[in-house]
Amino acid sequence: MFFKKKDIFFETFQAIAKNITLAAEEFCTELHKPGSEKKGLTDIQDMEKKGDRYTHSIYKELNKTFITPLEREDIMNLAVKMDDILDGIEATYIRMDIYDIKDINIFIKRNTEIILEQCKEVELAIDKLVTKKFLDIRAHAVRINELENEADDLFNNSLRELVSSCTDAIEFVKYKQIYEMLEEVTDACEDVANILESILMRNS
């Protein structure tokens, strides 16, 4: 398969992946600060807007490009699912701000660490995709899936702790929703890994 030296789709995917990692770093860093005041919210919102522009540029190029470096469906699905990661990070942070979540407990903190690790793996996998090192994608996809499994266990444990210790109904609903939203972000990362593995199978 022939690839142009510089391909707009691959360049944009790299830009999207880097932007996602930066947002995940901001998210993780802010929520690890003592008494976090969520000062990074505006920055993450700006990153989400930038991510939308990148995704729209993918759509635009697909509409005017006859020959693409990957299957059109793969390009579309990858763009959508990568955007879901960033949307999820922003949505979770906004909801925490609205709910005025002050107790950034160990479950939330570890979830942000998992998300950051997953995003870094996504970025590395995209680099392998761009350089056509398809077989090297698998290790990153496997690691993303391992982290998602850890997130599943964390989600279950966080709910158990919430049920056993929280006596305030409103606080219960708040934290349960935050845990669910964090879980959805890790699931979105796993979706990206699955798409990358399907691309690997078709191109190796």
C-alpha cells in the first residue's frame, strides 16, 4: 500500500492524539492538587474545541479525497472515538465543577491516572500507525485494554465503598455519576485500541 510522505489524515491523527494527552495531563494534574480549585477547566475546554476542529478537518478531507491511506470507515471511526475521549474528559470535569466535588478521593485520582496512561498509549499507537509499524500497535492496544480492566475493578470497588459509607442521598448520586463518567472515558480509550487492532489486522 502506498502512503504519501506527509498525509493530512495521519498528521491530523497525531495532532488529535497529542491534544488528548495534554488534556488528560491537565485533568490528572489538577485533580491531584490538594484542595483543587479546578483551575484547568478553561484549558481543557479550549483543548476540546481544538479537538473538534481537528475532527471536522478529517471529515472535510474525507469528503474531497478519493484515495485514502486507510479504509474510509476506519478513518471515520478512529476520528470519532478519539474525539469521544476528549469529550468525556471535558464532560467529567465540567460535571465535577457543577457538583462542586471537593473530596477528590483515591478512586477519582487513580481513574485520572489510568486515563492519562491510556491516552499516552493511544498517542504512541498512533505514531506507530503513521510510521506504518503496524505490528507494533498491538503492544499499545494490549496495554490500553489492561488499563481498562483495572478501571473496571476500580469502578466496582468505588461503588462498593460508596454504598457502604455514603449516607447522603445527593452526595451518593453525585459521586456515582462521576465514577460512571470516568469509566466511560476509559471505555472510549479501549474503543480506540480496538479500532487500531482492526486496522492492524487489515494491514499486516
